[in-house]
Amino acid sequence: MSTTPNPYHGFRFPTAIINEAVWLYHCFSLSLREVEVILAARGIEVSYETIREWGLRFGRAFATTLKRRRPRPGDKWLLDEVFIRIRGKQHYLWRAIDQNSVVLDVLVRSRRNTKAAKRFFRKLLKGLRYAPRVIVTDKLKSYAAAKKDLKIGGEHRQSRYLNNACEVSLQPTRRRERHMRRFKSAKHAQRFLSTHSPIHNHFQLRRHLISATEYRAARTRAFSIWREVTGLALTA
């Protein structure tokens, strides 16, 4: 007999509805109120505030499990830092992907210096537990200084254009930032993006690089993993 506690215990809505709401919110550029309307069109009356609570309670857990379940990322990391404005003050979103555009991690900081770069490298290395073969960054000197201080091996390529793929992969985040009318605090930005990036990335299957048959098979696998991660497979 299983002793694993049911995370959905006490919720009046079925597991499938909760997971559908979290999936819609993080997989597409939808607001909470738009997700509320979509569910209402299906005969499900739930407020956007309830959907927000579902996202906070379950979204982070889903994202963490997806990160653990994903195949080992590539050995070429592309890093970039872009500014985001929070309550009128400029912050920086540090972000890393591998050569296959898999999002490795994100970090929101108020500075773009060596201390912040070291914090980001530690976060990456702790989560992935291996050093990359190649690190690609722009010409910000903080990367080289942090890499040297932390004694991270591998080749370091610095160029204004080599990490363009990282900048392009940031577009879904920028869309969400506009949709949410900017983040309310650095903590809010970190919490949301740490959840949004793994879930959204899980369903980005690089369709332009594979055939229709391969895409459908990859999509089926993605949904199968999602059902397992969210507990839908147990209730089916």
C-alpha cells in the first residue's frame, strides 16, 4: 500500500483540471484571466485567483521534477544576461541554455558583476553536477573572472554574436514579462521564471529541425512525461 501523500488532497477540483490550468498558463502566453475564460468555455467555473494559487502550489513542484527527469543536457553552455525592469529599477536576468536550446537555469540579480556571475555559475554547477566542455558568453569580463575564481575548466568563447541562440530563446520570457506588465519584485521574477522556463521548455520540441512523424512522437513523449510528473497517470 502506497504511503505517498496525495498533493491534491483537500482540493475540490479534480487533478486533471488543476493540471490543465497550470499547463495552459505556463505553456502559452496566457494571462490568469485568459486561462479562467478558457476553462469557463469548457464549463469549469474557477476564478483566476484560484488558478494563481494552483500555479504557486503545484507549478514549482512540476518544474523541479521535469528538470530531474530531463535527459542530461549538452556539454556546450550558452550564457547571457539581459536587463529587466522591476518597480522602476534595473535588474538582470542571467540565463543559460545548452546547444540544443534546453534551458539550464535562470537567476535574477540586481548587479551584473563578478559576484553575480559566480553566484550563477555555482547555481548551474550545483544543479547539473558536471562542468561543460565549452562555455559561450558575450564579452562581459565578469564571466571570465568568475570562471577563473571558481576554477571551472573547459574552453571559454567570448563573442558578441556567438550566444545569439540564448538571446533568441529568451523571447517567450519577454512575452510573459509584457503580458504580466513587468514583475512585481526580484523574488517574484525568480519564482515565476524558475517555474515557467522548465515547463515551457519541456514542450518546445524544435519542430523546424525534425519531420512531422518525429515531432508527433516527441510530442506524445512530452505529454506522457507531463502526466507522470503531475500525477495524472495515476488517476487515469
